[in-house]
Amino acid sequence: MDKELICELVRNNLDRLDPAQLLHNRLYLVLRQVILDGQLHGGEQLPSTRLLCKELNLGRNTVVRAYEQLLIEGYLEGRTGSGSYVSEALSGRKNFASPKRLIGTRREGLSRRGNQIASHATSSAIQRGAFIPGVPDTEQFPFSTWKRLYTKHLNRESGRFLDYSGGGYGPLKSAIAEYLGVARLMSCHPQQVLILNGSHQALDLCARMLCDVGDRAWIEEPGYWGARNVLRASGLTTVPIPLDDKGIAPAAQDWETPPRLIYVSPSSQYPTGTVLSLERRLELLEGADRTGAWIIEDDYDNEQRYDNRAVASLFGLASRQRVIYQGTFSKVLFPGLRLAYLVLPEDLVEAFQIGNSELYRGGRLIEQAVLAEFIAEGHFTAYIKKMRSVYRERRDVMRAEMESHLGGALSLSGGHAGLQLLYCFTEEVDDAMVASDALSKGLIVRPLSMYYQDKDLVRNGMNLGYGGVPVERIRSAVPMLAQVVEERIQATRRSRLAR
């Protein structure tokens, strides 16, 4: 195929991909697909990086990175002094893009558990852009410092970091225990800290070690859909407990059929931002002690707190060890780190270490060692302080822009901590339709209705993230969102009048 035609083919397909993806990833996906579709054949030469840059108005690094990835994966082969060619190994092969289906429907071969997980999945394939909630800004992370520490540990006694870990790297557990003692007023021994690969794994371990299939787990309503799905996948019956302005509010009749687990986010409830009152905390602790329930305290938002009011942990308040504290570094540092931790009651430590080893195996010791030193050298607290200022500015700009453009249509909830703001509609609006309309304009909106299990309790609104969105982008994107919301409100009013 002529080089200019290849450029045109790539251009047409590039425009169809999600603009929130990194450009070099989009280019890689397009080139891979046209090769798999057979539009480019084995042995066919690709345009030079210089030509592709010129024709598509792309930076050279973007094209080079896409070509390099295709070379690594074997789709392309380089010929010295001649350029890049589609791999000869792909000659004569067909139907890459449309393999013969082995089952009749997408989920026909799944177990009941697998079908439930797939049917209730609510995570977004897009994890960047305005206004995806719960995503930090990774552009300002001190990667040079992280790289220095990583290289240091990789070059020094690296062999000991290549084995399984028995519950976590000792210095990191000590650093976490010390940090929690200062930041969260928690008294715990490093031995009580268990390092895991992400908060979902931590919650899954709690469910498997403390519950049997069919046991009841209370969750906040509305609440974090990820926790709900993990608990369901572990075979538990999730029971939504409504919130009020003091936090989770179980009624007397709820305690008559007590749960085995109570999952709460007391310092900054997700997605509402509500802080669990002292009165409600004491009631929850007393109820758990009386019924034998275990409380899982998810505290991932606490580092991003903007009003300088430290909120004591439920774990630190408990007079008896019925609380398991869960924290994560993925939201504070960067999502790909995938390191979380549990602080366990002393009586559970040994069993949980065995369970973790049997079910998942421990690992990522190099990352744990780097993180331990990152904390010990003061980089962790310095980065939190820096980003708290960045996020506070973005939150303030977000609130001001939303008030300016949509003040009468929305009411704000929370905003004292975290990386997102929750807005409820002041009149009837289908928030799922708002999210769909916004997506067509390149904006990611999480409808509040998706955070509910009990559809009779649903309120409509929007959960909007600002953590990974620069101030300039907030100012340009909010008017676009406002237009979407206003159009949907007007359409809803017309529909209501026509009934």
C-alpha cells in the first residue's frame, strides 16, 4: 500500500479512539488493528517515523514509542537502513480480528459467580480525564526520587527481594505503624500490619477469612460499588444501610439480624463525603461488640483532607479489637503502585498471614522497600503536603465554576476531603443519561445512581473528580458539562409536560 494511503488509513482510525488515552497508545492500537485486520500485509513497509509525524501532525516521540511497542510484540520487524516492516510471520494468516467464538454468548461459559461479577461491573475503561473521580495527579509525582531509590535497592542485595514475602517488608510495616500513630492517633505494632496488593485484595481477604458464603455484610447506601462487588464475589449477602447527615444509620431492626461484616468509610464517606459522627461511631462499636460483627474501616481519603481537622480513626477509638483498618497508597501516590495494607487485631494476625500466603502469596518486595525508604526520607509527607495544596486549589476552582454555571440545578455534598465532589440534582433528572451525553463530549461523569444497591432509595446526581484535572481543564470543561446538564433538564421538563 502507498505510504500516503497508510497515513490516511491511520488518521481515519485514530480519530475514532477515545481521546482520553495517551496519544502513543492510540497510535499503537490503530497500527496493531490494521495489521490484524489484514489491511497491512506481512513484509509491507510502514511509513518512516518522520513521514508519519508530518502527515498526522504528531510528535516524533509519539510515533517512535508506538513503533517500538509493535517491534517488541513482534508485529513489526526492523531492517537496518531500510525501515520498519510488518512481520513476515504474519503472512498468510487471516481472521485475527474476528476469531471463531467458542461459546454462544459472551457469558454462557461463566459460573454463576463469574456471571454476577461481569453483570455488576461498574468500573470505567477510561481512567483519565475530566471528571473521573478518585484518580490522583501522577504528573507531579517525584519519579526521579522514586527511580533513584528503586535503582539503589535493585542493585543492592536484590536477590532477597525476588522471593515471596510473608506479610510484607518489615521496615515498611514499621513505617506505616509509626505514620498511623502520628497521623491517625492509632496505637499499633508493626506486626499487626499486613501488606497486600490493593484494597480490593485486602477486602477479599477479610471476607474469606471472617465470613462464610451467605453471611450478611452491611455496606453504606450509597456506597463504594467496588467494595460491594468484592463482597458479593466472595459469596456474601450485601445489605445496604442508608446514610443520613451523621453517616451510616442502622435502625434498631437492622441489629435484630446482625451482620458478620460492617464496611464503612467513617472519615470521608464515599461518595457523599459525610464524616461519621462520634455518637454514631460509638453506636457502631457497641453494636459490633454486642453481636460479634467485624468492622472494616476504609480510610483511603484521609491524606487529602483540606480543613485541617484531623478525624480520629475508628480503630483508635475501639476499646475492644473488633475493627480492621484498611489503607492504600494507590490514591496518595499513583494507582499503578497497587500497595494497600490492613491493620489487624492481634488475635487475627497469624491466621490472616497464613490466609494471605495460601490465597495470594506475598510479593512486590522491591516496591515495598522503595516505599519504606520514600517514607523514611520524608518524601511521603512532603508529597502529601504539596499535593494537598494542588488538590485544594482544584477543588475550589471546581466548586466556583459549578456554582457559576449550575448553581440552581445542583446541591453540593462533602468536599472536605478526597479527590471528588458529589452534586445532587435539585429536580428530577436521569443521571445515567447525563453521563451518556457527557461522554459523547469527552467528559466522564459517574452518575450517583450507580452507587446504590436499593433502587428505591436512589437519588440522582453526579460524582465529579478533580484530582487528575488541571485548573485550566476544569475551567474549560465545566461549561461543556453545564450545557449537557441544562439540555437534559429541559428535555426532562418537556417530557413531564407531555405526559
